[in-house]
Amino acid sequence: MRRVFPDHAYGPGPRARCFWATTATDPAFPSAGGRVRADVAVVGGGFTGLTAALHLAQAGADVAVFEAETPGWGASGRNGGFCCLGGSAAGDAAMRRRFGAAARRAYRRAERAAVDLVAETLQTHDIDADRHSDGETVMAHTPSAMRGFEAEARRIEADLGVAPRLIAPDDLPAHGMGGGFHGAMTTPVGFAINPLKYTLGLARAGTETGAHVFAHSPVQGIAKQGGNFTLTTPNATVTARRLIVATNGYSSDDLPGWIGARYLPAQSNVLVTRPLTDEEIAAQGWSTAQMAYDDRFFLHYFRLMPDRRFLFGMRGGLFSGPRADAAMHRRIRAHFEAMFPAWAHVETPHSWNGLLSLARGLTPFAGAIPGMPGAFAGLSYHGNGIAMGSYAGALLADLALDRAPRHPYPEILATPPRRWPLGRFRRAALWPPYLWATLTGG
């Protein structure tokens, strides 16, 4: 495999203290062995791959999922649990310049459709994923940021037909949002969940519908022979008519070769506290069940969960290894204490990190792999993979079945990503913006 980060990033270390792993037990999925035949082979057992498998099985296709570890082991089972608008890191102006006004609006509407798809999936398949939060709230870390929320609220209402609610600084305590912020905006789309319970629920629903899910079956080679694909794992040879690659930030540049340098892994880091007491919650003044984030470059995202634990995450981290993980823990802990000082004494027994994926154009992709007939890929959700990753999986299932997508399929999402410069050394592209954000406090 040719991966971008050191081997440590793809091993058990970054996940060892993940809170979600304590909340659900992995079913005993078999590993692939011998000769396996399928209509569609799916590489990757996360949101995208498992949603694709579920939809394919519902359509009567013989589908097999190959996961290197266990379903939800990667980013899908260790993220912050925000099912919300997003998927693109490109702003509206950038999307409008590149694709046009109509394409930009169509993409934004697909973001809402993605949230709706997850809600429908949870209900239809009776997946209990500890859902809470009425939409998502963005917190202003400066007065100027709050002023910018007014224009953003108008844009959201024009695009999606929902009216965000602006919360003035003086009104934040009444909404249970104490913490020295300069106002907030709540968009009534989205909710928070336990991402591992959702992922395992997708796997259960898929297998009950007829999909085959294989764990501990890393795909080590992909070849096209005649009209079929041949995949190799340590103990199996797989033949399939169609292929879906759904490995996102955990991809390898040679599986398949097209994907090389078309994604850039980046780290996201999460802490979870012990359960907070009523007195501790009152002391900080953060009692809302809303999932929230601030508007800085080094995004902070946080929420009080139903069991009264507080989740706090942030982007960042250029290096991977035991010492780098320890340093990142100290850094995120310092940010947590600075933003929520009344909880500086509160233990955070759970601390972990994982890899998301960035596209060079900062827009996600779900579509056919150019020059590789019968192969499809979904990747680069820019830290919003619950909704957009699931949506990509549903679209890819339809494409693999040669049928028109049953969900809106905007041009932006169908446009293949360009290659990042510097090849295997492209992680260096993160250094300048990360340095700038560190120096400016962003």
C-alpha cells in the first residue's frame, strides 16, 4: 500500500481511547477466504461503502463489502457524530465561480437531502444511534463573525427554505450556551448521533438484506481483466462486475491507481469527558443539547451528549506517532480548557484521532472513475461524512446498477477531483495554512 501518513496513523494507536468503541460491540463479521464472486465489490466498510451495499442489496444485487479492519473502524466510527449540512469546504463564491450559480444551489440542496437520507435510514432500519440536537449551531468567536451570520442566514433560507435563528450575545445564557462567545446561529437541519452505532446499524441492515460484509479483509490489489474486476485480499480472490471504492482518508494511492494524489488525508482530534454533574454544567453555563461548532479555521466542534459527557473536537495535526498523538492531546486539552474554563478540572479519559479527506478543489466526489469502466468512488467529505458520505453511497449504488440516481445528483458532486501537487509528499500543502492559523489564533 502507498499511503500518505506514517503507518501509525493506520494502526490501532490513534483509536485506542475512542469513546464510541466502549458503547457498542462489533458483530462477528467473517473474513474473506477462497474465491468470492459478486455483482458489486465494495472496498471500505464505512458510511459510504455500507450505505452503497445496503441500497444494492435492496435492489437485489449480489454485493460484498471488504473492510481492512472492522466496519466503522476508520473515520466512520470515530468522528464527532455531527449529521449536518456540509461536505464541501469550498465557499459559495468559489463554487459559483467554478460551476455557476445554479450548480452551487443544487449542491447546497443536496446537502439537505443527505441529512434527510440519514434520518430516513435510522427510522426505516430501526437504528438506535442516540440521536439528539435540533439542527446545528455555529458560535461566533468574534463580533465580526456574528455580523457575518446575518448574510449567511439569508443565503441558507434562499437555498433551503429554512430560516436560521440568530442568537444575540446577551441571549446566549438563556439558551444554555455560556462560554464567552459573541453570538450564534442555529440552522434547523441536522442532528447528532453516535457514529459507531449508526455504522454498525448500516452493516446489520445490509447483511439482513443480503449483503456480504467481510472484516479483516484488506484489499491489496485491484485489476481489470476482461469485463470483470479481480480483487485480492490476504486469503481471498474476488471477482466482480462492478467496483465501488469507499476508503476516503484511509485510501492507498495504488488502490486503484487513479485515486493517487486525488485525496489529502488530514487529522481530526476528539476528547470526551467523564459524565458531568449538574453543578459542573451550571458552573460553565453550557447545558444545551445542541451540537455546535465555532467559525475558526481550526474548527472546534462540541456537544453535551445525552449521558452528560461533553465531546470536544478540533481539526489539526500534521504528524502521526505516539509522541505526536500525546502532543496533540495536550493541545486539544488546552483549547478545551481555554474555551470552557469551568471544566478545567474535569477528566477526559477518552482522546483519539482519525483521518478525514480533503479534495484539491474542496468539493466531495461520488461518481464513475474516469478511464475505468464499471468502477466508481466516493471520497473527500471534508469532515462531514455522516450525511454526505451516506448520500454518496446511495448515489454510487444507483450508478453501479446503471440506473438514474433516485436522489438529486448535482454537477459538483459528479465532478472528479484533480490531483494534489507533490504526490506522496502532498501533506506539505497543509503546513502553510496550519502555520497561519496557529499564528493568528484562527
